[in-house]
Amino acid sequence: MSTILAEAPKQLGRLLEQVWLVAVLAAAWWFLSANSTSVYFPPLSKIMQSLVSGFTTGTMMRDVVFSLSNILIGIAVATVLGVAVGILIGELERLRQVLDPFLQFVRSVPQSALIPIVIGALGIGQAPKIYMIAFACFWPVLLNTIDGVRSIAPEVRDMAKSYRIPTTLRIRRIVLPAALPQIVAGVRVSLAVGVVIMVVSEIFSAVAGIGHYINMAGSSFDISGAWAGTLLVGALGYLLSVSFILFEKGTLRWYFDSAALASHGRIKTTRSRRKAKK
Amino acid sequence: MTTVQNLDRLEERQARHTLSVQSLSKSYGEGADAVEVLHELDVRVEPNEVVCIVGPSGAGKTTLLRCLAGLLPPSSGKVMLGDQEMTEPLSEVGVVFQDYSRSLLPWMRTKENVAFPLQGRGMGRSQRMALAEQCLDAVGLPAVGRKYPWQLSGGMQQRAAIARALAYQSEILLMDEPFASVDAQTRFDLEDLVLDLRKRLGISIVVVTHDIDEAVYLADRVVVLSGHPATVVDVVDVPFGMDRDQIDTKADARFTEARRRILNEIRH
């Protein structure tokens, strides 16, 4: 109990460290824009009003649900496919050599440029947007998975071979965990890609979604509404990445702990466990 | 109940097969660029024997060990287990790799690492965990099964790697420079562990090392590799039997003699 009390001021300090810049910038924006008469840079107070009314009387809630479900389903599909195909390509050296030029080509194609084509071909409903997000997010996951599988130490492969570990068990207990740090990094990249595709695909043509909201507000000269939508996307992206980091810390505990041990000679993240014992 | 059964199993490990290579040659590369590393080697490892393979760096010791493990196909000649030709890794042969920090999987606890190869053989979880525990006991690591390998010292990790090879129920252990990266005291302890396991379990052990003292201390026979491509230049019998001692054995005149003989052969 006493340790928790002793930790409290330290944690508060850490929180303040992270929050102060945001607070200062928000305050600066608030006061500097307070008397703004520009159509394109409305006062922050007005933007906040639009945000609140967007949720209370407007379609904002429905739009957030629409956008969020698109991105979550899209990334889930991309992750499952990217990891499966990535392990296959990473494990089969010949296949990788054949596919390599193609992979390099596809990774440099700007995914958002494909949005008009995909939506033109498949319509303005929800499914084509999920396809687009999944398609764009597939590549970072795929390429990272391939890298992760290929960087498995030859000693580990020898070990698996000399102990005659069957293929499915090897994939499940050796290849997948060994590549997991890289896979997770790929998913983190695809999260950022996914947010962009999500918004752009909704701006291009949609019946709902935050991008749609921004587009509608902007084209009906409700600039503070467009600002409100944009801020909301930012907040959403931030929340997604924070929750992902928490997920990452949980699943890759061994990875962070062993790295911390190697670099500092002690384990940082198990502190909480030791504390619990006291 | 299961523990008792497993105990029986561990004690009954006993080597029954001779592991041997017959006029084994190995080349890397193809055609005109091919480099022959090993030339016409004949080596035999009899049941319950400790054989050390020494030679200067780059003599192909590790290549020979990988051939013995069935990890590398020979260019010509044969690797035999008993009267069966080995073309792939067999469960009778367990390998302890040089780089323990890599060959133990960091995402599994030590006990899971030791038990893992048994999962591939379809052994049930409780049974393989009991066996893993017993093997960790046998190598002097009774209390670390719950820890991750990277939480252990180098010597403890190498013990865990040995426990894994024991748990796999192999009757022949192949060790590639197993104690190259631990401190001197730990190295002596691990050498004595190897001798102890041989005596208690009746297994055969092959140790590749560049350390001549270590080779003579451990081995019943020392196989000396030298030259490019490497050939067996000598096989030295070491007459100390099962019981050896870090101080007395190494002070014995026959130890010094064997050591001098091997050193001369490697230098020339």
C-alpha cells in the first residue's frame, strides 16, 4: 500500500510531462483564434461547439461507428492474410525470390490512388472501403512478416531440424513467435495507413463515416464542422495507436523484458510483479 | 506415478548403437569452385563412449558434427547409426549447440524449452513436463523451470540445452564447442556434468572442441583433425575410465603425454 502511495507523485509527474505541450498548444489555439473572423480558421470554441452538436444532434456518432468498424475489420483481415501469406513466402525461399520484384513494385504503389478505381468498380457501400483498407494494410504486414520469418537465426532452424519438430508445430511455436515483434511493428504501420485510407475513401464517396462528415461539412461551408471532424480523426488515430501499444506490451512481454535485461542488466517491466509480491 | 515411469526411462537411456562415419567427404560449392573440407574420414563412437574431436579453427569440426547430426548430407561416404544409414536427423541423436542463447527459445520458459521437442513426438503435456523437470534436475537446475532462458546465466543456459537433449531421449549427445563462451569455473563444472551424465545414464557423447585440455579430460578417445581438406591425423586413446578429477587427472603424466602428442599433431 505504501509503495503505491509513494509511486503516485512519480506517475503524476510522468503524466504532466506528456500532457503539458498539448495543453499549451490547445490553450494557444483557443486564445489566438478567439477573435478570428476568417471563414477557414474559425475560433476553437466554435469548432468544439460543432463537435458537441455533431454528437448530440448530428450524425457524428453513426459516422464514428461506421469508420471504426471499417478500419478494425479491414486491419483484422489484412493481418490474418498478411501473416499467413508472409509466413508462406518467408519459409519458401524460392517463392520469395520469384515474388520479390512484384512485392517491391506493389509496396511503392500509392494505395490511395486506387480508391477511385475500387469504389468505381465496387460501389459506394461499406464493403469496398473495408477491401481498400485491408488491401492497403496488407502490404506492411506482409513485408514485415516476411522479414521477420527470414531473420530467424540459423541456429534456431538447426535446432528445429535436429529435434524433428513437425511443420505445423514449428510454424506455431517457433516461426510465429520469432517473427511476432516484426509482425506487430507491421500492424502498427498499417494502423496509420488504415486511418488515411479510411478517411480518404469516405471523402471520395460515401453515405456515412467521419470522412464523409468532413466532406459534407466542408462543401456546405460549415468549416468548423470540417475542423471538428478532422480533430476527431486525429483523436481516433491516437486512441487506436495507444491501445495498440498496450496490446503490444502484453503480447510481446518476453521480447521487451529480454531486451531490457540485455541493455540495462535488469528487468524493467516486471517491476509491477515484484511490487505485487511486497 | 508418471514421475516414476519417467525416472525408469531416463535411467534406461543407455546407448545401444554405434555412431560412425565411413570414408566421409564433404565439399562446399559445386564444380570447379568446390572446396573440399573433409576428406575420407572414418570415425566411430561406441556405446557409452566419450569421443572428442579436436582440430585447429576452420578444420571442419563443426561440419563433421553437422554431418553426424544428420543436418548436412555428406558429399560422399556414409553416416551410420548401428547398421542403419542416417540421411536425416534421428531421435537417437540429440544436439547441443554452441550458441545456447539462440538455440533456447526466448518466448518459452526454460521447462517448456526442454519439453518442447517431446511435443513434436506427440507426448502429452503433463508427461513431457514431468520428464523436463527430471532432466533439469539431472543437469543440476532443479528450480529454474519457471524462468525464461534469458534470465539464466550462460552456464545455466547451456545446462538447460543439455537437459533438452536428454529429455529428447537421445542416447547419443553431440556437442558443438559447448563450453566455449562460459567462464573457466563454469566450464569445469559443465565438463564434470558431461562425465557424470555419461556414467549415470550410459549415453555416448561426442564433443567438438578446440581446447586440447578439455578434449583429453573428457574423452575416451580424441580424434585429431588437421589439414585442408581435413583428415583424421590421429586417434588418441585416453585411459582414465569413467572417474576423473579436474586436479588429479590433469596432473597425471599420461594426461600431459596425450596433450603434448595432440598439440604437436595440430601444429604440423
